[in-house]
Amino acid sequence: MKFSNIFRREDYTTISLHPFVHLLPSIRTASICMLVFLLPHVAMLFVTASYASLAIVAATVAGALLAEGVFRAAKCTARSAWLIALIQGIMVGLLLPSPFPPVEAFFLILVTMLLCKYAFGGFAASWVNTVAVTVALAYFLNAPAFPPYLLTNADLQNRNAALVLIQGGQVPLIPQDAAVTAFLNRTVFSSFGVEIPDGYVTLFWDSGAAIPAFRFNTITLLTSLIFFAFELADILIPAVFIGTYVLLVRFVSGFFIASDMVLYGDIFLALLTSGVLFSTLFLLQWYGTTPQTLWGKALYGFTAGVCAFLIIGCGMSPVGYVFVVLLMNLFSVMVQVIEQRHVRRRLAKVLLPQVNALQEGV
């Protein structure tokens, strides 16, 4: 038998303790990138002088890091997940409203993370999203700190409900809004024969929401493009989720609002006012909480879209998305059980006969 030169000894002169390569970025690499992508949101809080929100982020980060230290000390192991704790602390801080007391946020995340780590396991082994649990508990413990629902059913009957929100003063316009809007209308939208009103630039750039994660939608959109372009996360679940949720808002929400509103749901309001973009990128497919097969991920994304429509509705929900995530954590467990049974059947039906055939051939 003639061997290829790939087996020649002189072609392999380097010995490495790391013989394997990652086809996709490792969890650590993806986590570092996630942290880098969260930092612009924190930086924008400095730029906009949102010191109350910065104090909450500082408190939740301190609480998360302390919880990690206490947990690791109690487990008597040198292995730690400081990076993950830092990410979770920042995310919780960004998902809490600015009136929320920082001291309360500190103790809440400290206790919640310790309980979740003890009950559900660590980072990748966890089947429940600790960030979603913490924010949900914060809502139950101090609901008045969260912003109210600002639109009435009559407002939603407007085909451009987001414009009603803007014109009503709930979205404070940035000084550059009029100039940027005029530029876009003149150079981009005029080619399509349309014109956008003042306020949408602000809604994309900084909506001024009390919850920081809801504010900087342009940063989240740019982050999403980079995140998925470099395959730092699977795009299937977010794509199926957004597609399902947007279609339901556009074509079904009218049945619940007014008979003449069918096919006119406001997509901009749905995507830009409830932290949908931020939470879809950072919360919906947290490691260890999603199915692994293509069909499982597609089913997970579709079900999440339906749940989001039923819970968040057309937008303006201050905390609805975290309950969607918690419901999907429970749903994912059932899907993963089915996936495991399917894998076992495949092993017994396909792979084991092939292994036996190879052994008999030897």
C-alpha cells in the first residue's frame, strides 16, 4: 500500500499539548467577546451622564463577583468563573431600571446567584438563566421601580404607535435628531418615495428608557451583526424568534386591538421598546439553556416568538422578556430530553452496527 506523504515523520516536527483546534470560537472566546460588546452600553451611560444606572451596574457587578467568590470558596476549588460572573452582573444592571435602589440590587443578585449556583449548577451546566431569574425577582420585589406601560389600547390602534409614543414626549429627542432625519430623508429614503418623521433616529440611537438595556438599539444591532458574522453565537434561534415575533405583531396583533387594525401592527414599537434586540442577543440562548439539534433550535426559536407575542405583545413591556426566557428554559429541558432519546436510538440503530462490523473485520 502506498502511503501519502502526510504520514512522513519529517512533516511533523512540532509537538503540542493542544492538538485540537476549534471549528467555532470556544466558550471563553465567546464570553470575552460578549463582555466587549456589553461595554459600549456601559460607556454610553457615562456619555449620557446616567449616573443612577451606572450605580446599579456597579452594585450588580460587585454582588455577582462576591457570589462567585463565596461559591468557589465554599466548594473548595481553585477553578472559578469570574468572567461569567462579571458578564451576568453587567447584564442584570443593564436590565434594571434607574430608580431601582443599588443596595437592594447588590443583595438581590448576591443571594440569587448563590441559590442558582447551588441549585442548578455553574455556567454551562445550568439550565436556568440566572440573569432572568434575578430581574424577575427584582420586579416582584419592587414593581413600582419599573416603568409603567405608556400606551393605551387607543394608542395602539394608530398604525404608527411608535410615533404616538414619540410625539407624546415619552421619548426625549436627541438634539441631532432633526438634522439626521432630514439627511436620511434626502439621501436615502427619497429614492423609495418615503419619508420618516422626526423621532425614529432617537428611538434607534437612545430611546431614553429607564432601563439601560432598552436604550441603545443601534449599538445592539451593530453588535448583533459582528456577533453572528464571526459565528460567536448560533443565528438560527434569534432568526426564527425575530421572524416569528415580527410576523405575529404585524399580522395578528390587530385581532386583539381593533377589527380594522389587521395587518398593521407596529414592528418598530415591538422591536425597539421592550429590550427585544438586547435580550435576544444576550439572554435567549445563554449557554446550557438551549437545544442542540437544528430542529430543536428551530422549535425553541418559534416557541419563544409565540411566547413573546403573548407576553410582551406589541412592545412597551418593562420586564416581559425575562419571563419569556424563563418559560423557554423550562421548554428547553423537555426538548433536550427528546433530543437525547433520539441520539440514543440513532446510536443503537446506526452507529453500533457499524462499530461491530469494524470489529468483525479486524
